[in-house]
Amino acid sequence: MGSEPVGFESLYRETFGRITAYAARRCHSPQDAADVVAETFAIAWRRMGEVPEGEQALLWLYGVARKVLANHYRVEVRRQALSVEFDAEMADLYQAAPDSGVELTAIAQIFRALPDTDRELLSLVAWEELDRQQIATVLGMSRNAVRIRLHRARRRFARALAEADVHFTSASRLASAKGQL
């Protein structure tokens, strides 16, 4: 066990540049490439006993990076599909007359600009159709805390929509498809 950190440090120094270049050529952003490299070396650290010696170590790391990239692509495709699905649901929630000029892309951008906690709450309502008690269970908080935070999230979302001159009626207020919460 004492030689594992030394072996890993040596492996990292010798292969980092090539694994980084491999990931950078296959990712759409430097951040994605950095994530792939980090995950590749995290796996190498956990499986140090399985890493072959010499030149084979680099080839093994390429194989690991390839699998990490495949997972990354799967996650990205799923995220994009959910984003498209959410945009469609937002369109349904804020159905506007054809002449109203509501920009669905503006709604999606405003939603993505909300704090993570607001997006999570609103998504649990709109996508998952959870009620307050179910959301409380998922988030590990009281039903009353969910009620308050959901009210504030809706208010911030409505305010951001109003500031962007996106108008909606109270009937189109963000609610689950099953009814008001």
C-alpha cells in the first residue's frame, strides 16, 4: 500500500498530458475535458492495483477515458433531452395566444438563470408532479419549509418573467399538471 501513492504520482506525471489532450479533442468544452480527466484519474487511483506497467498503463488509461467519455455523452444527451422536455412543458404551462409574442426561449433562459434551489423545487413540481409532502421527503425538509420555499421560488420566477416582459395569467401559473399545490 505504501508504494501506491508513489506509483500513482508517477503514472499521473507520465500520462496526464496525453490523457488531457485525448479528452480535450473529444469534449465540447474545457470544463468537460477537465471533468473527464479528473474522473479518469480518480478511477485509476481506486483501481491502482489493476493498472498495468509501462506503456500498457497509458493504453489502459485511454480505455478508461473512453468509457468515461461515453458516460459523459450519455449524461449530456439525457440532460439535453430533459431540457427539451422541460421547454415543452414550460410552453404548455405558459400557453399564449399566437399573437402574444411570448418567447419560449426567454422563459427557458430565465428558468436556467434561477438559483439551483428554485429550479429544483419548480422542476419537482412541473416535471415530477410531486406534492409538497413528497417534495419535503425528497429534499429532507418539512412540508411547511417546502411551502414557503416553493412560494418564494414561484415569486422569483414570476418577477424575472415580468422583468423580461413575459406576461402570463394566474391561470397559467406554474403548477403541477394534476392541480395546484
